[in-house]
Amino acid sequence: MSSFRLARQADLAAIVRLLADDDLGGTREIVSDPVDPRYLSAFTAIEADANQLLAVAIDAAGHVVGCLQLSFLPGLSRTGMWRGQIESVRIAREFRGAGLGAQFIEWAIAQCVERGCGLVQLTSDKTRKNSIRFYEKLGFVASHEGLKRTL
């Protein structure tokens, strides 16, 4: 049995390990002890922003086994509708395929509903075919093309 809660600074090392534990993350994250200060700076900014939510999934033993970031975005389009943006979703390898990811996403969607969002959106790297199928099974539709530009 797992539960979900807001991340704490003490969870940061576990979160970074989760972010680094895949082909893409392994090339762009830095796992170190102590945690790279840039992660701490980002965590502090997220924690201070009422429209940001960094969450973790906790297993029965109290270990961090999943993470995601949820951003609440105000907008003028669609008559001023708020959106929820889900990012940086990771589930520990040993928990994948057991339903934890789906429960975590549904929990995030519930947070969006509670905040009055009219839709929830996410992006997934095109190389993550399994992740895209996972999100489609949860009702997400590839209705738009997402573009990014590295700065």
C-alpha cells in the first residue's frame, strides 16, 4: 500500500535518484551526496510558490518510490480557465506495472479538480513509448503538438 504527500527537503536525494533512473534522466541529472545545490534551490522555489506542488509516493515502509511535480497555471483562454500541468513523473522500477503510477496520476488529477482546474495536461518525451501508452490508457489524448527550445 502506498500513499501520496507533499515532498519534503529530506526527500530530495530520493527524488533526484528517481529522476536519474532512466535513459533520459541518466544523461541530465546529477546524483551526488550531498545533493547538488541547484536541486535545493529549485526545491525552495517550488515550495515557496502556491501554484507549484512537488509530491512523492511513499511505500508501506516509508520509502520514496515515486515523484511528480504539478503546476497550476492560470490563463485567459477558455474564459480564464486554470490548467494543471503534470511534470517529472517517475515511479521506482520495482513498483512499475503494479498500478502505483495510475493511482499517483489520479491523485494529481484530484488535486487539479480541488483547485478548480478545467483540464490537466502533460508532456512525455516521444522516445518514451511505454509512458505515452500509459497516459493514453488513463484518458490523456495527444491533441496538440508540443514544442520546446533549449536555452
